[in-house]
Amino acid sequence: MKTSLRALLTISLALVVLLGLSGCGNSGSSTWSANSFAYIQYENSGDASTSHTHANLHKSHKSSQTVSVHKAGKRSAKANIDLETGSADIYVYNTSTSTNTELASGYNLYSAQLSQDGTKLLAGGWDSNGYAQIYIADAKFDTVTQLTTDENDHWDPTLSADGSTVAYDVEGALYTISSSGGTPTAYTGAISALWAWAPAFTPDGKSLVFCGEYYNETAGYYADLIFSVNLSTAALTQLSANNTTSGSVYTYDGFPVVSTDGKTVAFSREVYNESKGTETENIATIKISGETTANPATVLTTDGEAWQPQYLGSKILYLDWSDSTTDNAYNIYEMNADGSSVTRLTNTTLNDVFDGDD
């Protein structure tokens, strides 16, 4: 009887240990709440806060980056994918509880986005040959699927509201691909006259808003404006109207996103004063019908360091440079849709970004 009891206790203890071990690893639910968002945290290089501004954006920045990273790297241990190891970590932040959960660390990633239903995580990262690729995973980043594999740089990946489709840009052209994989679709027609980047879906999934760059012959400089393209008809519509210059003052619009009700577009508006050598960037909004003289853009921030907005329910998240001796890095802030009630969500000396390729 004593032997049987001892054996039973040994088995029970082993089961307890196994159950305890099974709870280790990534914390958090397999489905995140609607009040949660994903972001990337990476080492702070000490670059100036204006490193993301127009002079370093898209064509010039990405082409120089491409030259430097297209080299052999160390492939990660994730099965069936080619994702280089690195210093970036993925976090999910819950705004209801003000809690952070680290999902993964040690990868060469540049972007992360949580699906609206909280079940999928979209990421951009580099493969072992230095090409920017797109990956989609479960909510814990445990099971990862590589969506793109060709020898091109795939930038600015974003998910549709229903999580079924991914949009991205390659060398100034927009593409979509099923989030379960397959053959991508390229968008041509009138959009081909623009260098298109930073796409985002409308809530119904029927259109993309994006930044389009073109040469303004009248003003004599490259202009960046917000456009939308209908995914069925490829019809192109200009949404923002900042295509003029006053003296040596130039304005550029980028990183558009659409509100959850589909009525408003938020974006980064950069103003560069050539004569003074100053650059400011703030979050602005326009109606989805477009910016007009009667309905100009509403600028929501004033510190000149705010960029890359994201909608989370009725709130707007954005990045802001904290220029002080204690942090001196990008952190994430939250505000109401009218710019009120600004709250700092992250507080780190590292860089917290949604999409850090620009």
C-alpha cells in the first residue's frame, strides 16, 4: 500500500511540474482585446529626431538601406520561414490595463500590426539575404507564415479590417496578397504615375489610402500627397491638397490611416522651411471625401515631432520623439480624435515604433 501511495504521489508531482512548464513562454491570450495594439521596440541609435522626415523617406532612404542590408545574415530558428535574427522585440500593449506583453525577441523586424479581432499579428522583417519580407503569425507569434519570398523589398505591410488581405509597397508600386498566402495583385493604371508607399485599407476593404509622390513641375519640387485607389476599378482620387509651396516652405503628407467609421483620414504633415533650416511634423486629419478650401486639414498636435498615426477604436495613437537626457527616443502616445486628452503610453530609452523602415 505504501509503495502504491508513493507512486501515486510521484505521478501527481510530475503532472504538476508538467502543467507548470506548459504555462511558460509567451504570456497573454491567444486573442487580444480590441483595446490592444502591437509595436516594435529596437535599440536607440541616437539619431536625431528628424531622421524619419522627408529627406530620408521612401525612395532615397529605402534604396540606400537596400544596398546596406542585402547581404548574408543569420537565419532564425523559426521553422519554415527565413527571418534574420536581430535586436528587435515585439510587444502588445493593452490600453485598458496599461500593460505590456513581450511576444518575441531577437529578430530583425521593422514593423508589427495586430489584426482588429486580435487573432493575427502581421510583421515586416528581413530575411537572411537582406530582403524586406512580410510575415503573418498567430496572436502570440508562435506559428509564423512567410507571405513574400522573392528578391524584392516589401515595405509598409498592413492588414484589412477583416484580416483577410495584406497590402504593401515595392519600389513605389502597391500590392495586395491574401493573409493566407498566394499570388500578389499589383495595381496599375493612373496610380503608376506616382511613387506609392504606406498603404492603409478603408474599413470596408474596398480601397486603399496611401502616400503618392510626384514631381510638381509648377512648384519645382517633389510633392507628397494622400491619395486613395479603388481596388476593383483602380480609380485614383487625390485626398490631401498640400501641393503648393510658399517661398522656401515645403509641405509633405504621409503615413495615412482611415478611422474605424471610415469618415476620416489621419496622417503626418511635415513642413520644411528651407531658409530657416527647420522641419516640423504633426498629426493632421481630413475628411475621407478630401481636403478642400472649405474643409481644410485639422492639425491635432503642435510639438513638431509627432508622426505615423494609427487608429485604435475612437482614439489615435502616434509616435513622438522625446528629446531629453532621460529618454531621447521614440515613444507611443494616445489622444482623442480631436487631439484632446493626450496620454503617453510607453516610456523607454529605446525606440518604440509601429513601422520603423522609414
